[in-house]
Amino acid sequence: MYYVSESVVQQTVSQEQVTAAVEHAYTAYATGDAVNFPVVRETLDYADAIFGFKSGFDKSGPVLGVKAGGLWPGNRAKGLANHQSTICLFDAETGSPHALVRGTYLTALRTAAASALSIRHLAKNDAERLGIVGAGGQSEYQIRAALSEREFRTIRIADHNRDQAGQLKQQLDDIDGELIIVDPETMAKESDVIITVTPSREPILKADWIQPGTHLACMGADTKGKHEVDVEIVSNASVFGDDPAQAVTIGEKD
Amino acid sequence: MYYVSESVVQQTVSQEQVTAAVEHAYTAYATGDAVNFPVVRETLDYADAIFGFKSGFDKSGPVLGVKAGGLWPGNRAKGLANHQSTICLFDAETGSPHALVRGTYLTALRTAAASALSIRHLAKNDAERLGIVGAGGQSEYQIRAALSEREFRTIRIADHNRDQAGQLKQQLDDIDGELIIVDPETMAKESDVIITVTPSREPILKADWIQPGTHLACMGADTKGKHEVDVEIVSNASVFGDDPAQAVTIGEKD
């Protein structure tokens, strides 16, 4: 039985490894080798927390596991991440557990892998202008992973909280490419690839801001009621979902 | 972070402790302090396994946890229990995990606690004759826990597999009270308290075998499609369920 702490995960796992693993899992899911089990996601009515489980099985591994955790909004004040998650992996041959892996950092990398893979396979090859709406804790991961997929020369950051946008810019001061803080409209009009990664419950991006051929990676709407982009954007776009059944129930436009 | 192995659980946890904990949890559930989250239970299409999760939160603890595991029918041949389960407990204040506890033995005690508590609170005080249908791995626990609740003088064991019934009788040769192997009809007609603990998908007990005032603890029907007792028994009885919503969807008579 292994226990892998957050610090061991941070020291040993790279974004590239996670992106490759997520690509493998998406392929296994698309070919029917992997399944997702129903998602459990519940308000706890305690500590303002949302708690739940995501689980699945990839026969091609075989890999059987569950990720348990959720959102504890009071954690930041205690010096902890608001998103907490823990992965338990089982031996698919016997059902006995073989590892408990802290999943908060892995979840950040996994979420970044999802938009990076969408850029790898779906964005224009000559995309040069990256835009992001949302400058929260996840945004740095999304941008760094995206930079591995295309040679972005400019990165436009939009967030209603300008301080947070400034902080994100500072965190990224080692990267090539120009970082520009703008409003959502300018970001949307001047980007070839747009990542949305906010907790918004109202559309932030309007349909007529989006230029033809733009690739949007919509990451934020992971719960019923969340909503980042105009319905018209979704209905005009070619839509790709990693898990269509799940996207229909808890994705954009509930 | 604690890891508690099966052998540590077996050395440190008693049936009495588990029965008391389950009674506390039922009370918390009945008063609204505790909730169950939706049950996930899926066939794995691998190793003939059934896998899933049961999870819940007891605010009065607070105790937040998930039990993951299921049934791996090929395990016995490998020297492992067919039922595998693992409990992950979380800090309800922050969502971080604090213990991983192997749950196979605990599940056996918990299941025994459920029928023992039903006997404690619902069976006739002067019940002397215990009956059980099903002599599988769980039956010894059910009988030992029941013996703490009433002074049973006779224990009638029914199982279509006579060898298994004989084995169970041997396992229990230290107890007070006479052990008698009988057919289900005789067991039902000559028992004040009946425990059903089989994987049956067809009713085993007929309504006209059951004497007035008999207490039935129906443990086996934990999945859609399982069925141990005549529909008429259920419709004639005063029915008590620990979790009515769950009992209606995955209990007796689907």
C-alpha cells in the first residue's frame, strides 16, 4: 500500500506526463476500453463545502480508481488549497487498494492537460494569440500547458479582478511571449485560442466577439448552473466533449 | 495520514463497538444530522467484478467518508475475501484525507450490526428461537451479533448447500444454544427471529411459513434484482428500513 503526498507528486510528476496520460485515457474512453462511473457531487451543508467522487475504469491499463474531494472555500485562509482531492487506486484483479495519492496538484495538471489536448488536436496550427478569461489559481497551469502546444507570441489575460490578473502575469514572467491584461471583449476579439476558466454562472463571452476559426477551451462549467460563454457561441461552434453524457448534464448551458 | 490494515482492524475493533457506532449513525440519519450520498454500483466488465461507492456525512461527528469496493468472485481461489472494501475518511473542516481503513472485516461487522440492532429494537423481548437462511461467509457474524441481543436457545440454519450449513455449525461450536440444520420451511416455521443473508434473486421464504410476531431481518437484497422473501411477507409486515429511499430502489422487491 503506497501513500503519495502532495509534495512527492509535485516533485515527481510533470505536466507532460499528465498530458500524455490524459490523452491515453481519452483514447481509451473513445474506443470503449475506459468507462466513467456516475459522478457524485453534493453540497455538504457544512463548512460551505461541496464534496463528491469521480471514478472510472480503464481496462487497457487496467486502472481502477476514484477521486474524492471537493471545494472547501475556507481553506485558503488556513493556508490550504480550496480544492482538495485524493485518489484511491485499486488492483483491478482483486479490488484491494494499492495506492492513495493526493490529487490536488494532479487535478491542476489534469485540468491543464484537457485544454492543452484540445489545442493540440483542434486549434489552428498557426495559432499565435492565446487568450484566457479567469486569472485564478488554475490559470497558470492552463497557460503553461497551452504553451507546449503552439508557439503563442501573445497571451491576453482578462479578469474582473485586475489585481489577480496582475498576479498571474507576475507568475508567468519567465515565459516567452508578451503578457497583456485586457478586458474580456478585447481578449476574445484578439485571440486565436481562448481558454475560459472561471466559476461564472453568467455568460462572460459574447458571440459577436468571437472571430471565425477561434478555438475555445471551456474549462469552468463543471457543475450544473455554471455558464461561461453565450449559448449562441455553443450553438454556432463545432462542439467536442471529452464525455458528452457528462457534458450534457453538468457542462456549459445546463 | 493513517493507514489501518485489515489485521489491525481485526485486532482492535469489536462487534460491540461497531454495533454502537451503527446505532449512533442510524440515529443521526433519522434526526437529519447524517446524510447518505447517492450509491454508485457498477459491473466492471472485468474479472466478473462489481464495484462501487457508498458515502456519507454525519455532521454530529463530524465524520465524512467513502467506502469503495465491491465483489470480486475470483478472490476466494486466490486466498482473498470476495468482498473487498476500503474506507477513506476526510477531515470535514478542510476536505483533506486523514485515514485509509481497510473495510472488509468492518463491513462484515457493520452488516451484522444492522440485523442485531433491528433485533434489539424490534424483536419480541422473549424471542428464544433464531433462524437463518444462508450459511455463507457473512452468516457467522450475523448470528454472533444476534446472540448479544436476545437469549436464543436454538439456532436453525437453512442453506441449499448442506456442506456450507455444516461448516457454519462447526464455526459456531463455542456458542451456547443448540445449532440445528433444517430446510427453509422448518426454519421459518420454528423461529421467532429470522435473518436472511443470501444472494438470492428468487424468494426463498413463503408467506404462510411465517408465524405472527416473527421478526425478519432481511440482509441479502442489497442490489436491484435481489429477492429473498415473498412479496406477500413484505406487504403483510410492519416494514422498517434504515434508509427508505435506498431500500425502495435497491432493496427487496425491485
